[in-house]
Amino acid sequence: MAASYSLILSKGTHLIDEDTRARIVDAIANGEPVVEIPVDRYHDGTRTLATVVVAHVVALFPHDSVDDVEVPTNVTPLLRRA
């Protein structure tokens, strides 16, 4: 997955690609309560299928490059448990 966008939710930030961003925007535009999408939960390149409650989407923003991934200071990323 080319993580070209960050999906900011009320409780975390996830990396997504262009197709996933389009699915989220379509769900919002169509008034759908949930959308099923692949996300990179731990920012390690591993995709996990997630059902996202659309009301928890705070923002979507693009990255200029893959190295441009930066978690905002007001968001705590989910951490992988041992």
C-alpha cells in the first residue's frame, strides 16, 4: 500500500492510500454510518481490514512523500502490543 494519506480519527491516526481515501469520502458524501477499509494501524506497512465509524473521521490529509508521515502532536498513535 502506498501510504499517501493520513486518516485522523477521534482516537488515532492511520496511514491509507488514495483508493481508501476515496472510499471514505464517498461514504461521507452518501451519509453512510460505517465504511470498511484497509488501514496501516502501526505505521509499519502492514494492512489490516477495519470497519470505521464515519462520524469519527476528523481529517484526511495528503503526504508529499512516503517520508512525510508525521503524527500530529494531539494524536497518540496506536501501539503494537507485545
